[in-house]
Amino acid sequence: MTENLSGRTVVVAGSTSAAGAAVVSALSKAGAKVAAVDILEDRVRELAAAHSNVTGYTCNLADMDSVNELAAAVRSELGPVDGLIHLVGGWRGGKGVKDQADDDWDFLQTGIMTTLRNTSRAFFDDLIQSPAGRLAIVSAESVASPTADNAAYAAVKSAAEAWTLAVADGFEKNSEGPLSSASLVFVVKALLDERMRAAQPERKFPGFTHVDVLAEAVVDVFDADAGELNGKRIRLGTSSKATADAALSGAQR
């Protein structure tokens, strides 16, 4: 893991989740200026207070006007943005295709896809102009093997992957000179954190990726070559050494 992201400004959307907090902490330790964004004001304030180089922002990322105001505030207070780590999401499921409820679909579509669409548009120019612009999301193995019970979740995650890879194409088409920006997808079976372990101490969680592994991979992508990362789906495993560089050998375009 690099220990020098000083001078880089990174937005973490969905920062108060277990994954978000781990990523914020890792980026902060690496020296980045972090904009920790979430809709939960008290938790954002608490997260920011724990780190000297983290600034908290409360925003409804499903509202484009609010996201544009957020982007202007981050630029004014922290400078142009070098990274957008989008960790907003959630899970809803049903019992078969007919049981995929409209409320669940709306929740998933808004929380996962609309927030990604809004934030990536608001920060696109920053990322393409940065010498190390990075957009990353976390997706699921279930996108490649969806089930009837998981239909809505897998479909929306698939849309989020497509959007992220479209951003990668936008980076390639709008770059002047060598590509310096990358848009990529981290793929996991599921994420694991210590609260989950504490709640089910007897469970082994096979194949799950710990949030600290994700956090390490996020920091590492800022040092990796943009051309090697852009448009890639990178499978993260269970090991703390499953960094972006190591995963690139098995990345899919």
C-alpha cells in the first residue's frame, strides 16, 4: 500500500458504511484529503472527527442539484477531485421473479444506480483532468450468475457496472495525451466486516472479502497504471494481499 497520496482529493460516497469507513481510514492514512459523503449527518460528523484530513459532507446523492452543490463545495474547500469511490448501495431480495417488489426495485435503482449516475457526472471533468483520476465501484459475483430470488439486485448492479465501463470509455475518448484516468469495477462475492463476525462467530464466511482488503485495493489503484486499470473488472479475494496490482492479472475487460 502506498503511503503517499498527499495532494490527492478523494470523494468517498457512502462513507459511513463498514466498507466506507474502512476506505476513508485507509485513504486518510495514505495522506489523501478525503471528502466523506453520506446522507446520515451524525455519522458523517463522527467519521470526519476521527481523522485530521477528512471532511464530512451530508448530501442526498439521488438528487442531481444537491450533488452539483456538493461538487462545488468539495472543489472550493479541498480542491479539484482526483478520485470518486462509490460505495452507496444496499440489498433487497425476493422469492422468485414474481416476488421482486416495486418498492425494492425503486430502492435499489435509486441507491445504487441513480447515485452513481449523478456523482460520476458531477465529478467527471475533475477525474479526466486529474493526473491520477480514479472512479471505482464495488459489484457482486451475482451479476454474472443471477438467480430468480436476486433478480432486481443483480440487474441494478449490472447496470452500475455498465455505467462504470461507459465512464471508462469516456475517459479514453476525452483524454489528451497518455491516459491518466481510470474507471473500474471491484468484484466480490460479498463484503465482510468485524460486526458481521461478532454477530455470527461460528460462521466461516467462505469467499467473503474483508472491507480492509477492499480499502487496501482502493489505495493501490492510485499508483497503478491507468491504462491497465481503465475498463477492468477486478476480482478481490479474501487475502489482505489481494491488491489491485495483483488482481490485474485476472482482470476482465
